[in-house]
Amino acid sequence: MTRTAILSDIHGNLAALESVLEDVAGQNVDRTVCLGDVIGYGPDPCACLDKVMEFDFCVLGNHDSSALFDPEGFNIAAEQAIFWTRAQIECGSDGPEASMRRMEYLCALPRVVQEDGPVADVGGLPLVGGLMFVHGSPRGPTNEYVFPEDTQNIKKMEKLFSLFSHLCFQGHTHVPGIFTSDLRFVRPVDTDDGYSITDTSQRLMVNVGSVGQPRDGDNRSCYVILDDEKIQYRRVEYDIERTVRAIEAEHELDDLLGHRLRDGR
């Protein structure tokens, strides 16, 4: 049984990432992957990139992309943060070789990763489900948002569900939960010890939540463990004030980016 830790939206929050990785270390996982937005907002982009570069894979997030190109659609605080983040990566204190290595890593990130998923016995026949990993959505892998209220947008959801065969893992909204093909949104608190995925004829979009910028009213980091039978959400406490202090100490980062971490918003 393969166990995968799926993280997303770290956003330069090293304190959160370290706590999550400590939790991951106790979960007997075979691999760790990331769904993008390693950087942006937070005070430690280089350190977070260095840790994620050791993961099995990472896909491109919109903040990762904006560190390479001009940001589009960002508010003032986010735009200012991404320009500061770009400067940290380009001119890191550990020298030009480390800076080049990080930039090359960002440039090589794929927008989508697709794999075969778990095998289920349906009617005596083994059926293999497909896995898709994106930052935003199956249709807009880097930038499209899928919010819980989109379950009311039938045309949008039908299109998204038509683009993958079994499971699509995503982040971007920082709001964890499972979208079902019958247009329900199942929140982590309603999944008990895990949400079954053994029916490979079922299609699910799984938002794994955010490590570094939770926005569902719970200020703990959120990530997912995937095995051959279920999806399990995990919430991890971290030293929020450490990140708040680091943001406040950097005059080019808006203090709001740290203060909102306390409320999980």
C-alpha cells in the first residue's frame, strides 16, 4: 500500500512547513508531494524552496509562476510580497549558485502531474483509477479557483469532472474539502477517519488545504495523506507567532499577511 503525503500552499511559512514535515515523518509515508505555491506571502521563501526541492515532485502554483513573471490579479499586499520574494530568490544570502538552483527549479515545475491510481475490484474486474495533481483545477491547472460554492455552478463542475478519470488533487483556495461528482462539498470534519476512494468509478476533486495560509477558520496547517483506500486530512499546530514576528520584521511585507494567520483567514 503506497502512502503519499500531499501538501500545498506553503507560502514561505517555514514554521508551518517544519511542523507539518515533523508530522509527516510519523505517518509512514512512501513519498511527499506538493501542489504549488511554495512561496509568496511568507518570510522564508528560500528555506521553503530548499525543503520542497527534496520532495518527490511539486507542481507550479500561481505565486511560484509570479516569482518568475509579472503577477496578474494580485492585490497590493500580495504583489509587493511576490516582488520581495523574487528578490530573495534571485539574490539569496547563500550565494549565486543557490539562487540559480532555486530559479531553475521553479522554471522546471510542471503544471500537471498525472499517474495511475489505486486498483479496485469492481464486479470481479480490477479497475485502475487515475490521479491528477494540479494547483488550481483540471481546466486551469495554475490559476483557476474552485470554491465550495461552485457546487451550485453545474456547468462549471460538469466540465471540471469531465477532465479526469478518478481523483484530482488541488489547492489554491486554501479551503480543504472534497468535491463529489454529485455536486457535494465534504468538509474535513465530516470525513471522520478518512474518505473512501475504493470505488474507482467515482470522481472526486480533493482540495488538500494549505500548510502556510489556512483560510477555513482553523489556523492549523492542513495536508492530506493518500493511500490505496482512503483520503485522510491532518491538521497540525505550529508556532504562528514565529511567522508573524518574521513578517513584521520585514518592512516590505504587509503585517496583515502575518496577523491573519492567527484567525485562519
